[in-house]
Amino acid sequence: MNQKIKYLLLGLVFWFLMFLGWEWWKSHPRVRIMPLSFPETPEEKIDSLLVQSLNQFLIPGLAVGIIEEERVTYLKAFGFENLETKDSLTLKSRIPVASVSKIFTALNLANYALEKQISIDQSVNFLLPDGRKLGSEFSKITLLDLLRHTSGLKIGLDINHLLPSGRNNPLELLPESLKTPDQRKKEFHYADINFDLIGYLLESASGIPFEMNSQERILNQGGMKESFFVTEWPSENFPVGYQRTFLWKRLEPRKMNFQHLPSPSSGLFVTAEDLSKALLHLSRGEMGTFSDELAWLKNGSETPAGFHEITLNQSNFIGHFGAQGGFSSVLAYSPDLDIAFFIISNGRDQDDFRNRISIEILKILNP
């Protein structure tokens, strides 16, 4: 073998071994908690399921809330908030819920629109004050288009947001990142930019920062007084997300990056206690705090705009999935089954664990 090729191969092997060692050194072992040996009650069975899931799916920590017949019947947290410090994940730990944030941004828009008597079919520029209106190429986009992801808006690839040090632009600069929409067909194209633009609209129209607007109109009304849309990231005060390492069955930190801050599409931080209160209102429908907002978002449809239809265990739910960096979440409710639940985790969902855990929970609740 050519001497140069031999040295090259030895060099590659050396760097590969260095990579393995580095990956092992900076990672953490999977969380191991002994489940109940013989669970009998539904609560014990769910406890056992969640504890087993931590090990099976390499999840650092998760919190689950369940509502049945308009009552919170289950609310617990398992695992760790931080694997370095071994701080336990609790019901008061703040976890980013990624795209589940869109539900609360949609409710915020509905609340403002009801106050100002604005139709869901109104154009985007109608809300914007002079000096902040978008160009004529955006004039046909309606609020419903943004909520349903049928605006034709897409976000271009920005290398800055693929890097850990990627900058987070202020929400007020959002128009600079808008591309000319493709409105030849009203097709669904899921894009965070739709909901970030909703945040920009609300901030511009009301003259109040989006995070404050959301706190007053929706979060406080839903009992979510410990939750907020983050305005600064990263920060030492916020939780760490994790994902499985490339080769080892271990966990390593995974950072988040937002296109804008605050991020109406992805930047909501919640506690499990808060989320259970909001979900209780959502599941009550016409009897809940958000009844008027949900009616405005439905606009004659079964599913409120900004929410998704989710099928689990052959049953239909309304809600949203969320995944960003090393965090994953799902929130769903079924008016027909009178069941609602959420899962929030500081682990990246690489094994479809949100779906799989959700289905197993439903099997326990409806054997």
C-alpha cells in the first residue's frame, strides 16, 4: 500500500477515535428509574409507562397531564431537567413547547380581532398601521391564510440559524426576511413564518410588545402566569434540551435557535402546571375561557384555524405537535371522547415517542 495512503488512513482512524471519545465524554448516560413491578390502577400503569419510556426512548425528562370529563386526573413529571446538575424535572420546570406555541398565538390573534371586530378573512395589511404595511405582493394574504399555512410564504435557508451561535433577530425586523409569496395556488405549506408574521401584526397594530400582549390577553386568562414567550436566548436560567448521540446510546445537549425573538411560532416556555390549566379551558370548548376565540378561529369549521387534526389510536383529536432543538411536545383534546392530554419533554423525539406514548396512554384510559 502506498505510504501516503497508509498515513492518511491512520490519520482518519485517529480522528474517528478522537470523535468517539469526545462524543462519549460530553454526553450523559440514559435515565434509569425502576418502574412499578405490578401496576394495577390506571394511574400506576401510566406511571410505569412513562418511567419505562425514559429508558426505552432515551428521554431525559418528561411531564404529562391528562384531563377527563373536565377534570385534571393526572399530572406528573419524571426524570431530570438537567443531566449535568441532576436537577429533577418538576411540574414547575419551564420547558419550551416549540410549535405548540402556535395555538396560543392563534388565540391571541382571535382575542385581538374580536376586540376590534375584525374578520378572519381580513387582509394582513388591514391590520398594519401606515409605515408598517407590507408591499403590494402581500396584499391578498388574509389572516386565515396565515393561520392555515396557505399564504404562499416560505422562509429561505439561513446558515446563521443552523449554527449554535446563530443570531436571533428582533421580531420588528421580520419584514426583511419575507420572500415574495407564491399565491398561484392556495396550497398548504407549513412554515413558521406565518405565525411569526401574526406576532408582527399584533405587535405593530397594538403598539404593545408581542410577549406582553400574549401575557395579558391569553396566558394570564388561561391561568398560565408562570409561562411566557422568551425574549432572550440562550440563557443560563433556561432548561437544556437533549438528543441521542451519533453512535453511543447516550444523551448530549442540543441547543435551540429561533428565527426571531420573541418567536410567536415556537418561543413559548411553559410549566406543566400552567399547561394543564390552559388545556382544561381548551377542552371545555364553549364552556371554557377561550370559547369566543375558538369560535372565531373555527369560522364554521370543525377544527379551529391554527390547530391541527391529530389521529391517535383511531380517534380524532385537535391540537398540535412541537419539536425544536432538544425539546418535544404534543397537546391534544377530543370533544367526542372528553379526553385531553399533553406531553412535554426536554428530549428530541427521534423515535416517534410522542405518538407511541400517547397511544399507550389512550389504551390505558380506554381499555
